[in-house]
Amino acid sequence: MMMATETAVLYHLEDGEITSKAELNGVTWREVTQSSASSRVTQADHGMTIAKKIVVRVPAESAPGGFSPVVGDMIVHGACSLNVGESDVTLSAAGAVTVQTVSDNRQGHMPHWKLEAV
């Protein structure tokens, strides 16, 4: 996958505690801004909602064996030294975002996982 030069660390959590960690080298990390009209116009937002989401693409060849991300996992941009047994509060302080959607695009040309997070 072109421009897949970033590093990220994906953490799987159960009951607010890190249970596994996967370092991902050779991914793309993009911040995307989305805007939409809101039904309620206020003086502060003028009827416009703007949100930022993170889109991470993990090429199949960059995914470690057994890689299977799920909604609710947390992901950090760059290297992160947090380990199994630490809490999601610590992850949030490290700048982690929470995975909201997972798409398995490993069929066809340029196979990859697509993770969207906020």
C-alpha cells in the first residue's frame, strides 16, 4: 500500500484493562474532518457540526499473525510503551483513540484492514 510508512499500536481491552497489544509498522494514519448540517441552529454552531475521525489502514502484510481488530479496541499513533495489564485511562492519556468501525478489505487488490476511530 502506497504511503504506508507510519507506526501504530493497537490495544485490545476487556473490562477497561489492556489484554493484548499489537505493534503495527507500515500503516497509513489519516485525520479526516467531516462536516454536516445539524437540525438545530444555535448561535455557537450556526447549524453546522464538524467532527474529526482517524482512518488507519493496515496492509495485510503489515498485520501480525492472528490480527483481528474489533470495535472498542484503542489505537495509538506511533510507538507506545504501555503493556498488558494497564488501564484504558492510561491509554487515553497517551493519546489513544477508540476504534468505531472495522472493515476487513483483505480480498482483491491491495488487501488491508480499515479502522475508523474517534
